[in-house]
Amino acid sequence: MSARATNLAILALLLAQLTSGVGGFLTGEPSGRWVFWAHSVGGFALVLLITWKWRIVARSFVRRGGGLWAAPSVLLGALFLGSLATGLLWSTVGLRDVPVPGAGPVSGLTLHVALSVLLVPPFVVHAAARWVRPRRRDLAGRRAVLRQAALLAGAVAAWRATEAGARALRLDGATRRFTGSREEASFAGNAHPLTNWLTDRTRRLDPAAWRLRVAGAVGRPLERRYDELLAAAPAEVEAVLDCTGGWYTAQRWRGVRLVDLVAAARPVPGARSVRVVSATGYSRRFAFEEAGRLLLATHVEGEPLSPGHGFPLRLVAPGHRGYHWVKWVTSVEVSERPAWWQPPLPLQ
């Protein structure tokens, strides 16, 4: 494979990997598993391209020799190989805890995401500095099509072989969910892991002073105390909390249905979304029609929620990744804005 074709293939695959990686964070339903399959195949395609890329790098060093000029490329290469290695190790042996200076132990999946994010700026600079305009035969010629088909077939074969090997050897990666997450403390109540999104921090709220408010585009705003929620007819749902940090847990959650509270507040005819807000200011917005699937939980497996898990009230959002499961809920806002009126991923 020529240097031009190799570099164009790597460029296209890295862009596809970035897109599918973000898509994986947005996907919580099994029907979206193809996003993770595409990400896996793309990763193995990049692994296969290393042989050709290494030859290009070696020729460059032979021609120019060592020196400071190579520092940015070395950094880019290290991040690239680190991202590939952590992704491969996570999907096979597990790589559950990796000590990171200043951050402590982190999961291999978190490290994979961090290295991939750090890869973006130097990759953009490198691609801009060495950009070569593609030729038609690089993309649409007979050889190009055959080369792309062979690369895709090889990547799919390598992916499936690795998956089969992990199952045969009973490696940790064989037990992961379609999202890549590993099971943790299912049906064990508050024993499952404690994680928060980015800068959110655990709050310890006084249930006697705490209030839940339902307001916004409603005809009758309402307020509920904690004891009033406990006295209401309980609803229970079994749902999987799947954290983007690489773990999932299945639990039975008990509380009140969000749709019942919203209905009691008499939403206006034009209501299009429901925004659930935490005591920390963190919030997520859902389509109004989805309110029937959402639960405001006070208990998990019969236990009152611990502060770390959102006491006195947290959102249970089946089919959504963990960052949608808002903790320490203090208000529900009915809105005439659409559900997409928010960043795809939270900024807090």
C-alpha cells in the first residue's frame, strides 16, 4: 500500500473512530450495538495499517535523521498506539484498574477515552501540516476499492477472531455488555460503584428540608416533601445502569413515576420536553413522550438510596447511559423546548 493511500486510510478511520466513540456514549439501547461493532472493526483496521505506517515513519527518520522536528510526531504516535493498546486490552483481558499519576486507579476504558481525546489536537495539527489532496484513484479506482474491501474484511476477521479467543480463554473481556461495560454488584443495592460525571460532586441533603418542585410549562406547579413521596403508591422498575466509565449494574428501583407527577402539575398542550435538575445544577432533558419510562427513585433493592447514589431522589432512565440518571433531584421542569435543546453530552 502506498504512503498516500495509507495516510488517507488512517485519516478516514480516525475520523470514523472519533464519531463512533462519541456515538457509543450516546447509545444505551441494544438496538444501537452496531455503533460499538463499527468502533471495534475500525480499531482493528487501524491495527492492520500499522505495518504500512511504520514503513513510512522509518523512511522519514532515515531521510531526515533524529531531532526535535520529530517530537510532535513521536507524541502523536505514542498517543495513537496507547489508544489502540488500551482499547484492545479492555476488550480482551479487561485492564480494569490502571494507576495514573495524580488521578489514582482508572479503568482501562477511561484511559482509552482519555488517550483518544488527547490524540485529537496533535492529530489535527499533523493532518493540516502534512495534508495532501486526495486523487480520484486513491478513493474510487479499482485498486482502491479492492484495497478498502480487503482492509475491511481483514478487520472484521481479526475482530471476530479476538472475540472468539476471549470467550474460549474465558478472558474478562468476554463478559462485557454490548457497550463494553463489565457487571458490578447487580441486585446488591447501594453496593454498586459510586461515580459522578466530570465535576459533579456528592451532595448530602437533609430530607426534612428537601423539596421536589414540578414547574415550567404547567397549569398547576406543585411541591412534594420526601415523606409525601414515600407515602405515595410506589412504582418499581428493574433497569440497568450502564456507566460510561466501563461498568454496569442491574437493580430493582422503587419510587414514583415521573409521568404521574407531571400529570398532576397539568402540563400545557405544547409541552415537548421534561428537564430533570439536580441540587448541583446538573440536568438532563427528555422528550415529553418518554416521561412514562422514567422513575424518580427513593430506594434501590429495598434500601433507601445512599448519598453517593443520589439520596433522597434520583432519576432512573432505562435505555440511557449513566450520565442521564440525574442524582439529588430537586426539580422537574416541563418545557415547550424540544428534547435536543441541550448539549449531547453534559458539560458539568
